[in-house]
Amino acid sequence: MSGIQVFKSIVLSIVAAVAIPSILSQVTATEIELNAVVLGVTFVIVLAATLVASLGTAAGAAQGGRPAPRMAAQSDADDDESSEDDSREQGTVKWFNVSKGFGFITRSNGDDVFVHFRNIRGRGHRSLTEGQQVRFNVHQSDKGLQAEDVSVVRG
């Protein structure tokens, strides 16, 4: 568990320590006094629950379950890189409008191919930079040639 995750758990526990007794007071129509004992006990319970839950996630990832965040970030980097035995075409990014999420790639034969950000490998923010070397497959769509399975050539 990283320091940021621990910090988030502590902040969440502080907020919950104040919110939970207040909500319970309103729901049950019972007066719960917000003193140091109530706040402390609630804080410790919520903190323990968040820490145990995060440890369970990391353990599940180690046993082949959902990958831990660090592992997911590593697989993102792997998705962006192309392998040497890749059978896809290679080309150069002609231009890419980051705010609109599309651009064009120039094929080795000189033809331009449309590329949309959804067809770039990876998760999260995906974009290309003018002049980058990329690998891709070409698909004929209703509107013309479109690049699919696009990844940046490294090195």
C-alpha cells in the first residue's frame, strides 16, 4: 500500500468519523454526542476497514484476481509499445488534435489514414504527437481509411 493510499484512507476516516455519528443521529432520531470517544472509535473503525479492504485488493491481485494499480499502470506502458515481430503497418503521425481526439497518419506509401483516440492502445488519456512513428492496422470504413490498434514505436 502506497503512502498516497494511506493518506487517502486517513482523510476518508476523518470525514467518516464526523459524518457517521451525525447521520445516525438524524436517521435514528437519537442524540449522539460528538465527543472525542465517539469520533475516535468511528475513526479507528473506518480506518481499519479501509486498510483491510485495500490489503484484500492487493492480495487478490497476487492470487490472479484484479491487478493492483501499479500492475495496471505497467500494463498500460506495455500496451503503448509495439513488439519487434509486429505485422502491422508503420507510418508517421501527420497531425493530431488533442482537444478533438483525432488526426491523420501518413502511411509508408504516402496515403493519409484517419485515426481516432479510441483506436490508440492504452487506457486513460491517449494522444499522438506530430512526427511520431506508429504501428497500426488499416480498416476501410464508410468514410474512408481508418487506423486501428495504433501504438507508438519506441526507440
